[in-house]
Amino acid sequence: MRLYMDVCCLGRPFDDLTQSRIYLEAEAVLSIISRCESGEWDLLSSGVIDFEISQIPDSEIQDRINTLYSTATEHHSITQNIANRAITFKNHSIGDFDSLHMAVAEDANVDVLLTTDDRFEKRAKNTDTTVKVANPVTWLMEVTDNE
């Protein structure tokens, strides 16, 4: 299984866990990362994620996210084709970084792009992407129900 997590997903374990939804998403992210660490699944990285993490003002949070992210087994740089494809997604009211995440994930032929951003997930469904964009809790439940 090839996975791509956007930065809001990678950062979820370091958010305020007193809210039930955030807690569940954090646990799902950690469970998925654990499976990536064991080699069961592959987490992909990208230049977009690298840049976005570098923009986080709290260096401690940056370090924590980078520790999770170090599980990634494959890195994808932004090519002109990826940038062009991202423009297509941006035309569907998807933000700059999210458009790039979708284009990278699609180019890398991942099975799923995981996000905790409901608006991104909803807008992605209105595109012609070949990548499934899903919430980590929902996706993990679907995958583990089939085991």
C-alpha cells in the first residue's frame, strides 16, 4: 500500500488531543505510521511537504513532524508536469499546497492521499484525480475491516 499524508495529517498527533475528533485522527495517523515503520505500507514524501514543514514556526513541532515523516521510503520532487497538473486542481478551488499534494500523489501512483482537512477532501471529489483523498480515520477503518 502506497500512502501520502499532507502536513495537516502528519501534524495531527501534535494538536490539542482533548477534542474527540482530533484524538481519533491522531491515533489513526500514529497507527498508519506504525504500519509504515514495520514495512507493511509505504509512506511517500515530497518537496511540497518538506517546504510546508519548514514553514511551521514552532521548531519543536517541526522536529516532531519530521520524526514521523522520516518513515517515508520514497521522495518525489516537483516537476513541470506536476506543477501543471496542480494548476488543474487549483481551478477546482483547491489551495496551492493541496493542489501540489494531489498532483504529487497522483504522479507517484499512491493508493490514498490522507488529510484531516474536510474542505480539501470534499473539493478533491469534484476533480478528475485518480487518487483517493480520505480522512485517516475513515480510511483506516475501511482498510482494517477488510483484513
